[in-house]
Amino acid sequence: MTDESGSREREILMVMRKVLARVIRDTTPPSRAMKHPLTEGTIEDIRQCLTLISVRERELADAAGAAQERPYYTDDPQAQASRVVPITKIPRRKPETE
């Protein structure tokens, strides 16, 4: 697969995912007490489509050698590659005497 066709496929998958998410958002009733306008079969089909899109996006990313892109909390210490240390916390060295 060429870079151009892979890029085009990623773009198509992204648009499909966004459209399905918008359909879900627009058809979800404001209250759980209300009946959902979509049938259970349609809801399950949408779930399966989103799963297939996710799997294919991951396959394309792996084939391209892209790193795993996962969301993380900014205060999560495990997600941070580096750690900020305030300069006031750095101990001063005593000058070496000869």
C-alpha cells in the first residue's frame, strides 16, 4: 500500500468514525427513561462498525510505524516522559577545595 492510499484510507476511517459518533449523539435520548429511536440491532451494528474502524486504524498505524497514541492525564506521573523539578529544590554543590 502506498503512502497516499494509506493516508486516504486513514482519512476515510476518521470521517466514518466521526459521522457514526455524531449519529449516536443526535439519536441518544436526553433521559434513560425515554425509548431509544434506534433498534438494538442497529445499535449493535454501529458498535461493530466502530470496532472495525478502530482495528483498521490501529493496523494502519502499526504498518506506518506510528507510536501508540493514547490519551493521558497531564498529572499522571507514568505518562510523563520527563519531570519538572523546581530550581529551588536542586541542592547546591559545595565548591571543591584543593
